[in-house]
Amino acid sequence: MEVEWIRQEEVHDEGIALALGERIKELRKEHRWSQAELGELVGSDSQRISRYENGKITPSVEALIRLANVLEVSVDYLVRDGMPRKVVRTGFLGDSISLFLTICC
């Protein structure tokens, strides 16, 4: 499945894309992953991860969700300055949804 992106020209505030890219790069390095490894984990490639990190393109909402899941943070933390960092475990949400469906349905 191909993940779409938004070209930098479509983003009104260039600082947003760069700040997001810096946050992605910081988190990737904390996990000690290469751009290629992160790309593989989110269903992309190293060139796209590089463009995210350098603020050349902005990830789509779907790509942001994948990045946040793999990097174990909230989407809010990725895209908003001043948001507290909360570790989000990938399996937790799925487990919670499964439990909810079991109880209610």
C-alpha cells in the first residue's frame, strides 16, 4: 500500500514540516534505526523518510499514524510543540479495542 504525502509547497508554515522532521529524526535515532529500517517498519523507503526528516514533504495522516505507532509516541507529540511525550505501546490500542468489542458486543 502506497502512503501519500503532502508536498512542502502545500504546507502554509514551513516551520511545521521542519519541526516534525526533526522530531521524527530524533525518535528514529533514539531507536537506533537507519532511515531504511524505519521506512521498512512503516511501509515506506529511506528516501521518503529522508524527505520527512528534512522537511521536504509532510507525511499524510495515515503515514503519521504509522510513524507514531512504530516510534511509540502519540501523533500529537509528533505534530504539536509543547506536547508531553507519552510512550504509546503499539499493541495496547489493539488490545483495548479487542477488549471493548468483547465486552460490548
